[in-house]
Amino acid sequence: MGMYYEDFTLGQAFTMPTRTITETDLVSFSELSGDHNALHTDEEFAKTTAYGQRVVHGLLGVSVITGLLDRIGIFEGTAVALLGIDGWRFRAPIFVGDTVTSRMVIEGKRPTRHPERGLVERWFELDNQHGERLQEGHMPGLVLRRNPGGEG
């Protein structure tokens, strides 16, 4: 079972495992999203860009973060909803072959008008194998409370 609203504290940080971005990831995301932009899918075209190679879809990075978060299990059975993606920044490109990891920091929390859940303010960072920041931003979420209506 995952962590409840009461279990989170301000400044608490969680580091997720690594994941290597593959050719299959890029192709699958292109098919799923319908985004077949040449920057992502055409090796020869991509060689002529400032990146010199194909760039993985930025939104795949966001999706990988949520997958890495699921792997650590802290919201297993206690997550209610992702409320948004706020102030998201794409700092650097992701390439096929990059090994990424993510970090989540609890920036705040507050009860909601629904006594069975609370809001957890979360900051996420996605870095590559060189420690380069690729993406960052806020993803607030609703989490179940262990003690509905209680303090915490």
C-alpha cells in the first residue's frame, strides 16, 4: 500500500530508479500520440538540426516520470488524481539511449473540502546520465487520507 496524505512532509524527497530511453519508446510514442514530426522520426532530417540527431518527444519525458514514480510505489492504492502540470520546463532534449532518473520533492500539502483526501504539492525533476536537467515542474495530486477529517 502506498503512502497517505499524513505520511508526507514538507521537503521530503524521493529519488526514482533509472530507465534508458529506447528506439522502441520513441517509435511507440510517435504511434500512440500521432506525432510523427521529422525531428522525432527522420534520422536524416534530424542530422541537419541543431541537435544533430532525433529528439525524443518532450511529453514522453513527462510520461516516463509518472512511470518511474509508479515503480517506487508510494502512491499505490492512495493516489486519487493528478491535478495538473504547472510551470513545466523542457530544459534540454532527451535522446534515444539516454538513461534518465527523476526526483520528486514535496513542496506543500493541505486538506481539501473532501475529508477523505488531501492535496500534495509535488516538484519533479528529470535528469539524464550526465546529471543534466532535462525537465522540471509541478504536478499537484490528490491523495487519500488515513484519518479522514483528522489533522495531518
